[in-house]
Amino acid sequence: MGGTRKLPNAFTEQGVAMLSSVLNSKRAILVNIQIMRTFTKLREMISTHKELAQKFAKLERRLENHDQHIHSLFEAIRQLMSPPEPRRRHIGFGKN
């Protein structure tokens, strides 16, 4: 039911470190070093992406405020461009 389940073909960083204590051949040590370097690079990439995401969010928030201010500015300009309504003189004795 549900198909064949397989275990992942991957190690955690700690798993690679434990593996290096068991395997002592020259080739195993070289492969282990490469895997550890890969984990280090991945960590660097993830932290870089987090920083970029934070900077992007900050920029996005600033631009949202700019959009509101620009919209208000255009509204004010439109009001200034529309001709003023003519004043009507009241005829008679009362102010209505």
C-alpha cells in the first residue's frame, strides 16, 4: 500500500563527521573533506540568501511608502489642475 519506501541517499553534516571516524582509507578521507566543504558552501549560500531576502523585504516596505506618497502627490496636482468653480453672487436679501 502506498508504493515502495526508500531511505534517502544523503548524509547530514554530523553523519559525515561520524563516517570519517570509521573510514580510514585515503580516498574516503578525501571524499569526506569534499563533502564537508560542500556543507560549508551550502551554509554560506543559505546565509547569503537570508540576508538578500531581508534586504529585499526592507526595500519593498520603503517602496510601499513611496507609492502612497506619490499617489498623494498626484492627487494634489490633479486638484491644482482642475479649474476653480466659479463664485456665484447671491441675489436678494438673505444668505442662502
